[in-house]
Amino acid sequence: MTPEDVDEVDRIAQIVHPGLPEDRDVLAEKLKLHPEGCFILSNSADGTTLGYLFSHPWKAADAPDLDRLIGELPEPEVYYIHDIALLPAARGLRAGHTASRMIEAHARELGFERMALVSVNNSTGFWVQQGFRIFQVPELAAKLETYGCDAVYMTRILAENPA
């Protein structure tokens, strides 16, 4: 992903996550803070944009505030997948699976032993298939509510293989 892609990312986010809007400046900051963890996902057959991925180092048992500037990344404890957003055209192409494997490899390259994310939009089943497990963090309850009524904090130990 490059700074020139942020407008397209914003357009996709409005389609995929209409109930979880994030300001364009918030998206641009994620790219600025950890560009090596931000990707545009494209169809290898025709080059059409299928979605995007934001990921970065983060604190364990925590999630960034939704639609808020971070300022700087905290002392890293886990590799955090902030968002994989896929357009309907990505269905059936295993784009989510491919993106998950790609970011897992990146996290391993950086030396992380664990990954984390907040599952939204009824995606928990997908993440379980990728080896993530629900991790209850009572202190996160109020923050998770801002991610939607079905938001679940999940983690994965990278030494494990996906189910």
C-alpha cells in the first residue's frame, strides 16, 4: 500500500464496514506508522482491487481505539491485524485465507510469537479456521462494544498450525 492508495482504501472501507467508519486520516496514519504491514489486495488474474489489509505491532490483550489516531505504536507484544476488508468480488477466491497467511509470515519474520485481532461482522468462524481462538479480556468489554455487537478479541500462538 502507498499513500496514493488511501482514497481507494477509504472507498472500500465505506462499502465493507459501513457501521464501523474510520476517518481517512486514521487510515493514512496506520500506513505511515507501519507501512510494511499495509497491503492492497488484488486479483492476480486481472489486477482488480479486491480489498486491503492493515496490520501492525501492538500491546497484548488490547485493541486500538476505533477511528482514533494512534500517534505512535506502543511497545510491541503481539502482531495485530487491524483490518482485512474484502469486496464482494473477492468471494470464492480465498483472498482472506491468502491475506491471513501472508500476514502470518510477516509476523514471523518480525519475530512475533503471537497475533491478535478483533473479529467483526460475523467473521469469528473465518478466524477460527485460521487458527485464532477467542480470548476473554474483561477490561476490553467497553472498547469492543465500539467495534460492534458481535466484536470478539482473538489471539493466535504462531507456533500452532491453523485448525
